[in-house]
Amino acid sequence: MDVMTLPAPVRSATPPEARPVTITRGAMLALDLGTSAGWALRTSDDFISSGTVSFRHTRFDGGGMRFLRFRRWLEELDIGAGPIEAVYFEEVRRHVGTDAAHVYGGLLAVLTAWCEEHLIAYQGVPVGTIKRYITGKGNADKAAVINAVRKVGFFPVDDNEADAIAILLWAIATRGGVR
């Protein structure tokens, strides 16, 4: 019986570059994932901005273009306002439509892979937790969330932006659920 020996793994002659470790307080990003995604960002100087961004595809786009645009948007945000230290997103467990579930799952996959690649902490926040925090009721409707966010001084254009702001305020107040 012949014994086959595998070659030894090739190792680089140059060691990996040692990056200095710095402890900084980076930006916090909150997301309401979807075709029309809400976002809220607190920069390291405590400035909060928010809005919505559309990842709707056109008839000329391939199936993955919305996800590539989302990744590119994350990269630009990280460069422009970052570095992003933590990402919080609305953790949806039930979708009304199949298409919405597919879009959410794809965006979530891109987000978590991007966070892992960039060593960014990320955490999903259940819908009921967000609603309970901002309105006092875990089953509040969209209008109640928008009104509650307006009462604390923000003016969201829609429920997606309101959800993202609520997630960010929850993350700031609870330090991501750590009390």
C-alpha cells in the first residue's frame, strides 16, 4: 500500500503587517432593512443623522444588483462617517410577503458578511423591543412609532426612517441591551 504525502502548506516569507490597536468610539448605525431602507447614524461626535435609501431594482438590473448597491452604500457610509463601530438592525421574524422576506434575507446576509469582514459588532433588535422602547407598547402600529419619534425631536419622512431612529435611540439608551 502506497502512502501519499501532502505537501506542506506554503507560508509567506513576510509576516502580516502589525496594525496598531487604537481604542476609539466610532459611529453607530441603525438600519430598518428593506427595499426602502431606513437608517440612522450617530457619529463619534454625537451628531445624529437619518434618512431612507432605496435599493429598488430596475428592469435592466440583474438579481444581485440591489445587494451590490447596498454593500457599496455601506462602504461609502463607513468611509464618510466612520469608522462604524456597531450596527443595529430590526430583526424581523415574520414577513407578510415572500418578496419582502427574500429582500430582507439578502440584505441581512450582505450586512452581516460586511460586518464580519470589517470586524464591526452587529446586533438584531426584535420588532417588539423597538416598539416597546419608543411607544411603551410592543404591538404599536407604524403611526404610533412615527409620532413617538417626533415627540423626541426627530422628523422622519416615513415609518422606515422612524424605525431606524427608534433602533438607534434604543441602542444609545441601553448600550445595545446591556444594562
